[in-house]
Amino acid sequence: MKKLYYIINGPNINMLGIREPELYGSESYDALIESVKATADRLGVDIVTYQSNHEGDLVDKIQEAYFKGANGIVINPAAYTHTSIALLDAIKSTRLPTVEVHISKVEEREDFRQISYVSLAAEKRITGHGISGYSEALEYLANK
Ligand code: DQA
């Protein structure tokens, strides 16, 4: 059976290409999904992709990954990275290998972006690689 990975994106990631292109690039959310799908095909794995602007919906999706027997999670929690104990607890609950992705180089940005709750549960963090960070994360998980 093919391995299954969840690719989860938080608030405003649906605005890629429109929002602050100098930080997040000019490619759209659809382009991001296309590129991760191409990587999944190349690696021979299945993916579920999901984006929500709502914290509880993201918690539900993380739990779904567990109940569907996923092999890992790639997550860009976006602004919830810096605030959400609920997302941290959800990831910890699943015990699934998780890679935290940020399109921008968050460590070089504002002080309020320097806290990441999700980092406490993620086994790897990829920042500042644009949308290719998602494919790198998937490749890391698939090759584990
Ligand atoms: C982000 C960085 C976060 O600080 C920000 O709130 C986002 C996107 C990134 O991908 O670089 O929405 O997660």
C-alpha cells in the first residue's frame, strides 16, 4: 500500500501570489498544490492537501491524519505557528512524524514570529525555501 501524507496549510496561505509577494513569492496556492502533487507522484506516495483559515478545522484535519492512518504530516500553520497550543497538542496527540514548513525565512523576521509552538512537536523545520519547502518536507518524510 502507498504511504499517505497530509499537507496542511493555515490561514492566508490560500492568498499566495496575492499576499506580500516580496515575502511569499508570486506563485499561487494552486501552483503550490500542483508542485507537491508532482513530488508525491515522483515519490510514489499519496497525499491529502488541506488549507483552512480556522484553527479548530486545522486541529480536526491533524486528527483525521491519525484516524486515516497517515504516515506523516507536512504543516505550515502560518500565523497559528506563533500562537496555537491547540495545534501543538493535536500534533503531539497523533505522534506522527511532522515537518514544519514556512515559505519565508521566519527566523529573520519580527520578534513575534520567533516563537513556534509547533516546533516543539515537529521533527524538522524548513524555512525560506518558498513553495519548494513543501516538496523537500515530503521527500524527507517519504525517505524516512
Ligand atoms: C508563514 C510565516 C508566518 O509567520 C506567517 O504568519 C504566515 C506564513 C510562512 O510560510 O512564511 O502566514 O508561515
